[in-house]
Amino acid sequence: MNTTPTPLDSGLIWLRRDLRTQDNAALHRALSSCQQVYCVFVFDQAILDALPRIDRRVEFIRESLLELDAELRRLSGRSGAGLIVRHAIASEAIPELARQLGVQAVFAARDYEPQAKLRDAQVQQRLARLGIGFETCKDQVVFEEREILTQSGTVYGVFTPYKNNWLARLQPQHLRDHDIRPLASRLAERPATLAQPLPTLAALGFAPSNLSSLKLPTGMRGGERLFEDFFQRLDDYHATRDFPAVKGHSYLGVHLRFGTVSIRR
């Protein structure tokens, strides 16, 4: 008896803190589950409106999205298969976009911050009223929530025993790469009405920061460049990390924050 699930006609991948095509668990699940997949990023006004008008994080995200949009189009082989970008309240925009596109499910990587969990619950409820599914998966961590517990089933309060248990639990499958290249032909062409260019910083209500002067490269290629550089210095990390005048750190914090580098990488 064939138990393989029938692929959905179409889905929507909501990219948040996974701004990459390499080893993207939620994007891989969407492409594996659907015949065609649309991609969206929302500049969430519920977050942005409270920020100062010069914010390096917003500029970093926008610059990284330019590369992500181009890479999605390159992988699909179609110029129209890039990002749909919204500047709106995400909890309202995602269900409305899913309705407009006529998708059967929205996919996303899980977010663990309280505000994000509340937002995702609202999105799930609104999608459910439309008869649209909401599927999330683990991506930004190797082990999440209650996967690593003490022998008595409680969360750890001390780091070293947690680390030891974490390392003991780690298996090759936890670091498996989610390769989307064989499935990239399923990346869908955006409807013409949704194929607007990425908004400028000014259109988002922000002014340029000093990001370009910090020598912090953005996007997937920038994260990979920093990773390769750090990999050459990794053996000395324990001896150099506490000295600000020494190039000891990875400088990957913002790339891990916004997922331009995979945690499994």
C-alpha cells in the first residue's frame, strides 16, 4: 500500500530568521510538500515602527534580501520566481496573501520569542478560518525547547552538564543538509501584481546606517566568507576570544540571528 502523501498544489514559505537558500529546513519542507511554492518576507510594522529610524539590523536584512531574491530566481531558472515582499503587520498580511494566492498551506521555521509565538498563534488562527494549514519546523537550533533535559526531566540550570548532554545526543542526522536544488523547479512565479521590487530603506521609513563601514558583509555569501575565515582560526578561539584587540571571534552573530548562515553549517 502506498502511504506517500499526495503533494499539495501550492504553498507559501514565510521567511523570517532563515534568509538563505542553503540548508533551509522550512523551505525544503515546503518544496517537498507542494507542487509550487511562493516565497514571502514581511517587514513587520509591529516590530519596525518601534525602532529608531537608523537601524543597522533593518539595513542588514534588506541587503541580505537582495541576494536571497536573486538566488531564488537563479535556482528556479525563472526571473519571476523571486521574493514577494510586504511592509505590513505580518499577522494580518500573511493570511491575506495566502488567501490571494490560493495556497493550501503556509510554512515557516519556528520562532521562540514570546512576541513571535503570539504572532504565529494569531496567524495560525486566521489561516484556519480560511481553511489553510500552518506548518512550522525546527531550523534555527539543533535541539529545541525540551529536547535536552536532566535525568529527572527538568530543564538545566547549569551550562556544563547541559553542554555534555547536548554533545552526547548529537548524531549525524541532526546536522543533515536540507538541499533544495533538486526541488528548485517548484519555486513559483509571482503574480505580476505581487512582483514589485524590494522596497528601499527610505520607503520603509529608515535612513542608511554605518553598516557599510563596519566591514560586515551581508547575505549568504557574506556569512559564508566570515565562516570560512573563522574556520581557519577556530583552533585558537579559546585563547583569543577574550581579547578585543585580537581577531578571535567569528563575527557571525548577526548572520546566525537572521539565518544567513545555517546553525547546522
